[in-house]
Amino acid sequence: MLTIDASPDGATLTFKPDGRFDGKIHREFQDAFGLRAKPASHYVVDFGRTDYIDSSGLGMLLKLRAHAGLDKTKVRLVNCSPEIKKILAIANFHSLFTVA
């Protein structure tokens, strides 16, 4: 399951995956940012309710980053568990995203 919240001004789009961040939510995740009439200027993926991420989840993050304009738009990964931080570190995602 995926919850999507937009700030009142639409500048920030926050994704909150629940449970697993994997291929089962790929379409929902991609549609959430790809089908918006106006792109956000900040993206946040809140992993506070996420206990698992796999390679397809990492791929979804890369697609979000590409959509956001690579280094032009902030993409933050927040509330990462130690396990998710470890996976992100192994994949060297700390060099691509702000991880907290």
C-alpha cells in the first residue's frame, strides 16, 4: 500500500509506502508522480512504515530521481530503518539522495 500526500501549494510530494517497497506498487508509485499536471519541486519518500525494499524498489527510486531532473530537484528518503539504510548504502544511494 502507498499513501501519497501533496503539500497545500503542491511543491512537495510525499510517498509513504506501507510494508514492502517492491514491484507490487510500481505502477501506483510511478503514476503518482508521472501523471501529475504540475511537477513537484521536492519529493520525499517516508520509509517510517516500510520494513522491506528490494531491487525493484531501488529502481523506482531511480525513476523518481530521473523524473525529478536528477540533481535539479530534491529527493529525500526519510525515516529509514537500519535495514533500509544498509541496503541504500550497499547500493551507494547516499551519493544520489539525501538519506535520513
